Amino acid sequence: MSGLLLTIHLLSAVIWVGGMFFAYICLRPVAGALLEPNLRLPLWCGVFQRFFPWVWLSVIVIVMSGHGMIAVYGGMANVGKHVHVMLGLGYLMIGLYLHVYFALFGKLKQLVQAQSWPEAGVILNKIRVIIGVNLLLGLITISMASGGRYLFI
């Protein structure tokens, strides 16, 4: 049972963090260099509309599988410090994602639909900053998952 939980937990983290890495490190610089705002901003709306349902699924699976594994090990008192760090960082990442989704993404879609390019650009930049922070947190969280037990000896 814990093997299955770990597998779906890790796959969900790879989808979420890997998607942020691709968007932030690969897509963003090219889109910014090649596309004018009237093309770049609708592109990002489309990318987010396809990516965010995967993030929702990943968040649900990560929370359920993570707490499931903690339960298998007998609760928080029986897991290593790295699990506590992962849990805290994971919930911080979820909070940042919820802010992007509920506070910013809807505004971005409205502004793009209204073709208000400068205002949409401001919102996209706010999303970019938060995704950059979440990417960093995600990479740290993955580091805790893979090597954390050896870091806190």
C-alpha cells in the first residue's frame, strides 16, 4: 500500500513541478522574446487553462497520498524531520497556487478577453513571480523527498 501511495505521490509532484519548470525556464523566455502581448497573453491563458486542471489533480493526490503515507507510518511523531519540512513546504505551495488560481488567473482571463494588454501583462507578471517562488519551493521539497532523511541525521 505505501509503495502505491509513494508512486502516485511522486508522479503528481513531477507533473506539477515539472510543468512549472517547463513553463518558467523554457516557455516563458521564448514567448517573451518572440511574441507581442496580443499573442503572448492569450498563449499563457491557454497554457494555464490546460495546466491548472493537472495541478488541481496533483494537489489532491499529493495531499491524500502524503497523509496516507504518514498514517501508514503511525502519524507525524513517527516520521523524519524531512517529512515535516515537506509537509510545510507543500502546504505553502498549495496556498500560493490557490492565490494564483482564485485571485489572479480569473483577472488575467478577463483582461485578455477585453484585450487590455498592459493590465493583463501586470497580472501575468504577478503570476510569473509566484510560479517562480513555487518552482523553487517545489525543487526544495523534491530534495527533501529524495535526500532529506540523510540531511537531518
